[in-house]
Amino acid sequence: MTATSLEAKIAAIGSPVDMLRNAPSGPYQFPIKAEFSNWRDEQAAWRNGAVLFDQSFHMTDLYVRGKDTRRLITDLAINSMANWRRDIAKQFVHCNEDGYYTGDAIIFILEEDQVNIVNKPNNANWVMHHAEKGGYDVDFDLDSRALDNTGRRKGYRFEVQGPNGWAILEKLNGGPIEGFKFFGMGEINLAGRKVRALRHGMAGAAGLELFGPFEDYDRIRDAILEAGEGMGLLAAGSKTYSTVAHESGWYPSPLPAVFSGDSTKAYREWLPADGFEGNMSLGGSFVSDKVEDYYLTPYDIGYGHIVKFDHDFIGRSALEAMQGAPHKHKRTLRWSKDDVVRVFASQLGDEGERYKFMDMPASHYATCPYDEVRVNGQTVGVSHYPVYTSNVRSWISLALLDESAAEVGTEVELTWGEPDGGSRKPSVERHSQTTIRCVVEDCPISVTAREEYKV
């Protein structure tokens, strides 16, 4: 009998870890052209010129409307919604009753009673389930990501980022752009349209995220590219997009803490067996039989500063109890050049061990990659999403480390590859594990992004 819910699927397989580690899915997909020029120059444009990111296809948009919209979000979010108003955006981080991370997204407050929640599908699922369970007076309009969408997307979403980005945007606007505060929204003139936009700065310089009806997709994209000619603007493909989170320090894919526990059982029974959560995959050298060992708290991921106890929300009591307790620290790992070369060299020739292939520029082969990090043989944390960036001419990854290993300059060892030759994931070839030496660096690794992010 085919399982119809996530809970039934886990029961049929026997454990959530077995389901996740052997899931056939690979990394999260960005369904746009891989490269428009080449990913090296596209990466450099993000730091030195300007870049156009096309976000129109890989994220799920959940439009929520109704008199209980604000109350619903407030009841779920660990961060404050006290300054809720039209034309601002807010980060939306949520957790389970035990205080473990279940997802995060960006909420665009379009009107007092209307928002758009944008990121991976699990965020929309969490909101819709709790709205249904709690009897909130809201309506939903779900615009699924392109991979799950049988029709056309409802809207386009573009980002113009980089040190030359603002000048390009003002050129498009036909004059100065004023009145946009960080994470504030407004309108600009663009190709004969009034276009709504959100201000933020992934690269440490002011930029805008532009959104509107999908029928304007080509018109808006073409106008941006034309305005950026001679100003260092490049369109970025999926290869480049899959590496930018690391330089800006965003931790992209923690495992949502929904695969075990009584508090989320009803949610697992509500989720379909073949949905996003049911097809997520775990990969990497960090292996445990307990799925709870993969769960993280908002404090671990670096969201401690946004936790606000000015309202009641799911997980509040647990997070209050965790205040001041030891937690992980988010850092960047710079990988040893010699060890990386050794991994690549193992792919050549007929003799010797072959290590796990490192795809360029991003070598994440599962939805949620967790590699073990050690000091003197003791596990001190996990590494996440290894990438090569030409901006620092190095392989780097994000890491969550115990305090004992979190000081900048600490030397650590990362285990690369999966045990026992690999899991049953199709994305994993037979290989041997090896050790990569790494040095702990600040997060974000980019000094500009670290010191000037909020612009």
C-alpha cells in the first residue's frame, strides 16, 4: 500500500534518517540557465560590478490575505511583528514547540492584511497547516516554484546587486531613488511600469529586489540588461546563484525539525508523502541514527539576535529556556588548497583511492548537506554547502561550530565524503572518505558584506 502522508512514509521505511539519507533527490534546484557568460565572471560581477539574479522560478510564493493575517504570522514567528505595516519586508523564522528551527522566509507586507511569503515550499506548508489547524480567517493563493508548478508563475522576481547596482537602477528610474530604507519597499519607474521593489544589499552595497506580474517578465529583464550595458552588469546563472549565500553568510538549508516528535506528528500526517519534505535528502559525512541530531536552534544558525519575547509564538517557552545556554557559532571555513587539489587529482589515473567528486563551483549533492568537523579527533560541529568562489579564490563552506573551535584562525579538519562508500542517493558515486584541513574565518567572509550589509 502506497503511503499517502509523510508520517506513513516514515513508518513504512522505518526511520526518518533512512528516508532522508537515501532519498533520490539531489541539491535544491535553481531552474534557470546554468551560465549566461561564465560563472567566474558572474561571481566577480556580484562583488565588483553588478549582477542580475533571476529569482522568478526556484522559490514558492504564498499569498495570504484576510483579517487574521498578522495574527497568524505573529503566532508563528520567533521575531517581532510589532512594526508591521504596508511596504516593509520582514524575515520570518519559525520553530517547533521544542525550539528547533522549522524554516525561514521573507514576508513582503503588501497591505495591512495581505502578505507574500517567499522561500522554499516548507514555509508555505507550515503556514497553511497552522492556519487550518487554528481556524484563522485567511485565504491563500499558492504560487508553487516552477518544479512543482503545472502552469505559469504568477510573478517575476529580479535582484540587482553589486556596487554599480544602484546607479543602474537610478538610470532605469530616470532619476534618484529616494525613500527606500533597508528592508523597506516602494516603487520605481522601469520600462514604462511602476514596479514594486524591496531594498537590501547582499553584496554590501545597496540593491533592489523587483517584483511584478509575470507577463512583464521579458520587458523588465530586457530593460535591466540594456541599462547595465557598459556598467559591469552581468546576468547570473544557476551556478553563480548557488554560491552567493556563502559569501553573504546566509545558512541556506538546515533540516527542518519536523520529522520526529509528538508536537509535529499532526503536521507529518497533514503533509503528503510525495511533497517537498517527503523528498528532501540528507548528505555528507555527519551521520547519526537519530534525526534529532540534525536539528538546529535559531541560536545555532545565527538568528539569536532576532528572537523577541514580546509576543507568544510556537516554541517560545523552549527558546526562553535556551537563552544563555551553549550553542553553535556560524563561521566560514576556508579549505586547504593542497587537500582540494588532492581530491581533484584522485579523479585522474587508474590507481589509488577516488574521493567524492567536487563539482564546480558548488559541490552540494543533497538538499541538506552536513559534513563532520573535528579538532584532535573530536567532533566540534558541521560544515554546510561547500563552494568555490573566484572572489576569494578558494573553496569555502559555512560551518556551525562549538565555542571551543569558533575562534577565527582555528585549524579544523573536515571529513569529505560519505561513510561505507556512500549512500543510495543517485547523486553519490562510490568513493572513499578523506580529510580536508580548514581554517576558521569570519562569517560573512566578505569584509564588505560583513561590515556594510545593512545598506
